[in-house]
Amino acid sequence: MAHATPKLTPEDIAWLERRLSAAVEPVAPRPEFILRAKQELMDSPVVRPLPAWVKRSVLAAAVLSTLSLVAMLFYLRRRR
């Protein structure tokens, strides 16, 4: 059973192009939403991370990266 595919006429193609171009128009939020969200952000207090927490995180990241580098070098040396 063969299925026939309909041929698109130039009018059909023009209609599809118009519909697609209308569908992809950019959507912007309403200006009052932008102003309200901006005001809420400006009014909210600034939350700064605790210095001790940041210090521990940086130290842990440095230690883990150093350990992984040493482990990689040890692994590569043993494979030779």
C-alpha cells in the first residue's frame, strides 16, 4: 500500500513561513515585572558567605586536587 505525499504549493509554503516566523517572535517579560523583580533584588539583604566556610572549602579543594595529581603520577609511573 503506497502512501502519496501531498505536494506543497508556493501558497502553502508562504503560509507556513508566515506561521513559523510568527511563532518564533521573541517574547519579552512585561516592564512592570522587570521593575518589580529588580526592586525586590535591590531591597533584599546581601548574604555574604562565612569566611571560615570559604577557607575550608578552598583548602579542601586544594588538598583534593593535589592528592589526585599525586595519585595520577603514581599510577602512570607504575604502568611504565
